[in-house]
Amino acid sequence: MPCPLPAGAGLMREPPSLLERTVQEWRGRGDLWVFGYASLIWRPEFDYLERREARVHGWHRALKMWSRINRGTHECPGLVFCMLAGGSCRGMAYRIDQAQGEQALARLWEREMPIPVYEPRWLLCHTPDGPVRALAFTLARSSPSHTGELHPDEYRRIFRQARGRYGSTQDYAQATQDGLRAVGIRDRRLERLIRTAGGEAPSDGSA
């Protein structure tokens, strides 16, 4: 007669979710830092103790991620920003009180990860008051949600047609540009894209 298995033996343990893993990686490290490079700049939706202008090296902001919920639908996908490997990115680093960290992460997941597409990473952010390690939402080029290179005509079509639960891709891109300018950040690539796609990007004449 075979020996009985110890209690719990043979039970498969579910791997931790991305949120659980991120909480575990951060817990015990003090206040939570989050790097915003798009809508988190103009609509953070969490309380923070301070925010600093920051630059991340090795990643850049790109409007190259399909959105089938927030800024589009399955029938007419829109676009949202992501961080792709290469270059650098200016944005804002937010410091969130440690006591509010888990709640803030849960809200971020509801907003940014309705489906688990982004790859959360802890990135080194260079700020005027010194470096901090902050959570950022990145995207792999191998992801099915990465658009690859899009022709200007495709951007124009998406800007005209795509709309999701939070509004249109065009409004989102314009709000991001306006939010960046409000904190003193110029993204000339984004400004050119909005002009090309038919948006209303104000310009002071600089390239």
C-alpha cells in the first residue's frame, strides 16, 4: 500500500501575478516611486508626496501599442504610448507614501493593465535631486500589442476613427503633448506625429 502524501504535496502552486510580484519586489524599500511618461503626467489618479522631472536612459516613449479597450475597440483598435527599448525618455517621477503604496499599485493595475500587456520594470530615473528607482510600464517589441512601424496614413486613419472607453487616440496624444509641455518637456517627435496625423499641436517654430 503506498504511503500517503504529506499534506499539500502534489498541489500545484499558482505563480504570483505581475501585480503580486511587483508588490513583493517593492515592499520594504520605503516610499514607492512611479515613472510617468504619458497619461500619468496629466492624469495620475493617485496621491503623491512629490514629483520630479526625470530622465530614463535605455528606453523611449512611442505611440506604438495597440489599444482595444481604453482608446479603441477590437473592431477598430486605437493606440496608446509605451516605452520601447533604446534611446532615452523624459517624464515625471512620483513619490508615493509607503503606507499608500499597495493601494496605488492596485489602482495602477486596474487602469494600465486591464489585460496584462505591459512589462512592469524598475528603472533608474535621473532627477535634479538625485537618482531614484521607479516603476515604469514598458513593452517588448515581440509583443503582439506592439504595432511595429506605422505609415503616416495609418496614423491618420487611427486618429480619425479609433475611440475607446476613455476617448479617442487623437485626444489622448494631444493631451499627452499638452501635459508634457505643461511640465516643461518638449517631445518633438510627438509634435511632428500629431501634425502629420492632423492634430492641433501648437508650435513655437523650433524643430
